[in-house]
Amino acid sequence: MKVSYVLGLCLILVSRMVFADAVQQTTYITFPSLNKPPKYQEDVLAIYGAINHQAISPLFKAYQEKYPNVAIHYTESNTRHLYEQFISQPNVRPDVMLSPAMDLQFKLANDGYALAYDSPELSNVPKDSHWRNELFGFTYEPIVTALNSDILAGEALPLSREQLLNLIRSKNHLLDDKIGLFDIQQSGLGYLAWAYDGQQSRSYGRLLEAFGTHQARLYTDTSSMLNALLKGQIFIAYNLVGAYSYQWSQKYAWIKTIMPTDYTTIIMRTAFIPRDAQQPTLAKRFIDLLLSPEGQHILANQSGITPISTKVKGPYSRDELSKLPHGIFRPIPLGLELLIQTDDAKKQLIYHEWDNAMFTVPNDSSALP
Amino acid sequence: MAKATTSIRRQLILMVATVLIVINVVALWSAHIYANRAAKESYDRLLYGSALQMAENINILDSQFFIDLPVSAFETLALSTSDRAFYSIMNGQYQVLTGYKDLPNIPFTQLLQQSSEKEKFIPIYYEAMYRGETVRFVALGKRLLEADSVNDVFIIVGQTLDARRAAATEISQMALQFVTLFFFITLLLLLFVIWRVLQPLQAIKQAITERSPQELSPLEANVPSEIAPLLKSINYFMAQLDNTLSRLKRFTAEAAHQIRTPLAGLNSQAQNALDETDEVLRQKQLQHILESSNVLTNTVNQLLSRATLTHRYQSHPFSPVSLDHVTKETCRELVVWALEQQVEIEYLGDIQVTINGDEFALKQMLQNIIENAIKYSPKGSVVEVELMVMDELSETSVVLQIRDQGIGVPDQDKEHIFEYFYRSPDNFASGSGIGLSIAKEVAEHHDARFHLKDNQPTGLIVEVIFPQRKGLSYES
């Protein structure tokens, strides 16, 4: 707890403002224009994103090399918070909105908040990675499970959800309070991945039960979950964004990243230009860069995020991803199917199930076989 | 020359093209309407399907609505990949249970009516503007039954129109392609047919052009029955032309001959007169020269008058002519000359007749006939000219008779007498030989019949019968 408090302090130093609510940390970062001193008034491109600023900054750098007179104001926050801010503050909307919460992004586009832009770079990316020339998918990322190999104690790595359930059962109380999950009520991405699991798998109910019985811890973002994993606060982290998890696996040998072999959910980070963007032209240039071979190459090589384009080469390209052990790739379709994830009634049902499982204290351990 | 009216080919092509264009435009228009309806119906079904799937998953338990919308409902909507979709589920009090809270123009009255009628709910389709776009909505009710209560919920699903428009455009474009192809194929076929049908005309033209100007024999060509009358007319005309042409040739040859003979006579008589020493004989010979010269003058005059008449036929329209007046005048003009020949002219008849005709030509006719009669009359005889009305077979006609008491014309010569320069072998009187033929031509030009009869005891009656027709009037 102390460590996270210190981390919080650091964030205060980096950012100009941090919400009092620790759950909705928002970081503001300015990337000043490259013209020093600026000869004339510099343009500002405002971007809201749920991408780690270290991961996205190579792309900003490339953008500013092309357009040196542009400063970028990046607001990084959790997906749900970004969505709510977008809805509630119509006067301060960004020029570009980046988020992996496909359902929330889609809802905004469907509701007419997105500006249509026929980007010339759309030919570089697959046809089903954009919707109506309003919402542009630019990454192709697996949802993974990460675990601390210490918990295995010599046992084989669980490759599928079924094997993961078996592991949880066999370790039983060792895993009490040691499983990390996204708080689906706080994280848009967490809700999306969890709801999609509900559509796909029969093991969903049993997973939920197992998580509930072991009092899984809830996190709002991938980084804090990975931190917890690193520090041994948790042993298993379910439904993480692959990109960050793989990076940590490379750094710390005992953290294993698994793409479940029964099926592997794939999400796209999406971008759109709000209709009331202040700088639509700058925003369009940013979308062009994002989808261009150059931008996609930066993602695959510098950001450590698998890009949507199949043509790009690099350590994090789609080619390399498919060489790792994985199940059937199940990309979440970028289309009207996503509306179901935003349905209030559906959400209440899922929250209800979730709350029942998570916040009911198990009467005894005999609930487990 | 007659001005050529628009060519048949061009008219046919124009008409065919117009008809084709009209047909094709109508076809395209219907295809467009059909395409729109087809697209509308198929996408309405998708919309309805989606609403049904949503309805399927709405239940009620202990007065609590239990809504678990299926993914398939949204997957159905997602079939139109580029359309926005909106939905809302409401209870009977129009409270939104889930979905969009501000959908426009919801047909509450109709839904309520269906609800109160307790009948099966039928989908209501409508269009409305929502979030800046036209949206097609379906509103559907569902009755939820519990033991002690009945609750209705309303499902409203809407989608923008892009996919419909795209589908309609696709069908329309296919129709357009088909119609264009059809248009050009039909046009080509019809052009071929037109060419084929007009081919005989072309053939006739070709046949005529290839002929030498002298060749006037009938055209031989196989033509369709519609063109046959034309060919027949052409052939008839050519026969006429051939006839006229040969007559003209003969006339010219005869005229030349007729002029050359008296000239040769004149020549030799003049020579003789020069050589003659006897004054009395020379006087006689000079007299002969004068007579021959008169004959020649007469012949040339006749030829000229005929040429004049031919010209008049073509250029002068008819006008009312008082026939009795013309006849009397002609008689009066000729009476002196007749008396020199010791022949009397007697005009009989007291009727007044007006006909439609050419006064000059009629006068020429009378002159020629009367002169002829005088010429062949023995000295001391009378030429009778009579104008009378004849009733015959309920037809009233005016008859003009010129009777002489000369030797008459034998029957075998009667049919030849009108030929140019025909002279009876026994005829010794001087004459050009074209007077009567001119007279006959004038008569025929006035639609009158021209007869030769024998007079009693001897002599010839020339009878011209003007039939009753418009323009003829008389009084006794």
C-alpha cells in the first residue's frame, strides 16, 4: 500500500492534476512543439487516450517531426473515465480520442459524435478494422492471462481456461485474495473483455464462481495489475492487455503471459475524431499517421503494441504474435454487435452476477470441490 | 423539282429510337421503383427480425422486467455494415427500460391502440430524423403475461438508410446495364431491319441510275407488294415517256421532211422561173412559188401554234369561256377567206354555252376544224357549224358539229387522220396535215370527245362533244 502511495505521489509530480479518487487517475502530458522558440503561435492537438504515454510517445514524436509546429496535449486515463468525461464535458472535447474500449468508442461513433474522415491510409489496414470511416481500429491485441510462475510449483503452465480453473482448484486457499481482475464497473476494457467472455465460453460461469470464492482483487488498469503481480500481491491476472504483459514477461522471467488456447480474444484500439474537434485538420493528419505504414511500423517496433496492419514487420507485428502459442483468435467485431455491450439492462445483469460472485462472502470452503 | 421530304430511313430511325427510348426510360423508372421497394422490404425484414429477437428475450417475473438482449439481435442489424442503429425498450407507461432515451416520433397512439385491442401486435414502420440522419424505425409491442396482470412492452429499433440506398442503387445499376445493353442490341436489330426493308427502294434507284438515258423499257425487279405499285407507276410513266418521245421523234422527222419538201419545190420552181423566157409562163411559175410559200408558212404557223398550245396546257389554268361566242367569232373571221374559196359558212344554233376551258386553245381548235372543212369543200357548197344540246342517257352534253359537203374521209383513213402529217393518199389539196391532230388534242385537253362521221350525201362531220361537268352552263 505504501508503495502505491509513493507511486501516486510520483504521478502527482509528473502530471499537473490527479483526481482525488485514486480509481480515476488522469495524467496530463504536454509534448511541446519542436520549433524552439515557436516562430508563430503553435497549434495544439488535444488527444485523449487510454494508452500508456510511454507507449504512444514515439508516435507523437513522429507526428511532431512531420509537423514541428504542433504541440500535443495528451490526457491519459482509464477508458470508462475518458468516455464519461467526453459525454459530460461537451465544451472540452479532444481532437482525437484513442481507447481500447471498443464498445464505448463504438457507442460514441454510433451516436453521431464522430467526424467522418475518408483517410487515404485506410487501404493499408484490413477492411473490417474501421466502421463508417468514423471509427478506426489501429491495433490488434490479444487479451491474455499473466501469472507468477512461483504458484505453479513445478506444475505445467495452464494454457487454457479449463487448465486455469484446474490450477485454481488445486491451489485452493493459496490463491485466496491472489487473483487479479479488472474491475468491470470501473474499466471499460475490463467490462468489454469480460462481457465478450460471457458470449464465447461455457467456462465463464465457473471462472466467475472461482474468482468470487477466492476474493479476487479488482484493478482499474493493466499497469497496476502487473505491478501487483510483480510484487507478489497476486499470482494470477486474468484478461490483461497482451502488449504490456508481454513486455513485463520479457523483463521478469517469473511472470508468464498466456494466450488461452481455447480461444484468444483480440481487441482493437480505436481512434476517432470528434465532430466538435478544435483542430480537425491536425486530427486527420494524426489518423493518417496512425494508419500509415510508418505509424504502424512505430507501433510494432517502438511502442510494443501489435498494429492492425498485416504487412508491417517488427518484434510486435501480427506475424510475430501468431508465432506465439495461442488459441483461435477471436477478434471482437467492430460493428453494431458492440451495442449489446453498452446496453444498460445487459450491464445490470452482468454487474448483478459479478457482484453476487465477488461480494458474497463464501460461507465455507466446501463450495469448492 | 419537288422538294424531298424527310427520308423514310431517317423517319423510321427517329421513330424507332423514340419508341425505344420511351420504353427504356419506363423500364428504368420501374426498375428504380422496384429496386427501392425491394431494398426497403428486405431491410425492413431485418429490422423486424432484430426487434423480434429482442422481444423474445424480454420477460417478466414478479412484476419485474427481465431484459437480456441477445447478441444475435445486434448481429442482424450489423448485416448493414455501414449503418448506425438505435433501439429502445419501453414499458406501457413509456418509460425507457433500456436503450436510447430520446428516440423521436414514437407512434404511441398506434401502439396504445394495438395494446388496448388485445390483438396480436403488428410492426409499425416509420421514418424520422434522429441525430442528424434519416432513420427507419420499427415499433413492436410484446404482451407479457403473469398470473394476475398483463404488461405490454414496446420495442423500437431503428437503422439509418445507407445499406438500403446502396442495395437500391446496385439493383438500379444492374437494371441500367441490362437496359443499356438491350437498347443497343434492339437498336442494331431494328437498324438492320430498316435497311433490309428499304433495300428494294435502293435497288430501284440503283437500277434507274445505272440505265442509259435512252433506255425506257420496263424495270425488272423483285419488290415487296407495298413497293410494287411504285414500280408499276414508274414503268407506266416510262412507257408514257417512251411513247411521247417516239412521237416527238417522228414529229420532228416529219416536220423536217414537210418543210424540206416545199423548200426543195420552191427552189426548183424559182430556178425554173429564172430560166423561163416566156413571160406568161414565168408569171404562172411565180404564182406557184407564192402558193408553195403560203403552204410552207401555213405549216410553220401550225407547228408554232401547236408548240404554243403545248406550252399553254402546262401553264394556263382554265377559266369560263363562252363557247357560242367563240364559235361565232371564229366563223366570222373565216367567212371572208371562205368566200374567196367560194364556200359559205353557216352558223346554226341559238344556245348560249359557257364551259371551263382555254379560250385561245378552243379558238385554235375551231379554226383548224373549220379551215379544214372549207379546204375540202367543193366550190359553191356550204360548211355548217352547229352548236346544240343533247340529252343522252340522262347525261346532258354540248355538241359542236362542223359539217362539210366534200368528198369525206374513207373509213380506213379516219383513224389515221389525227396523226401528224398524215395525208390521205387521194388528197390533193394543200395542207400541213397537223391541223386536225391539234384540234383533237385541244378537245381531249378539255375532256371532250372528238368524232368523225360521214355526212349525207357526201362529206365529213367533225363532232366535238363536251360532257356535262362543273363549269358547263347553257341556255336555249
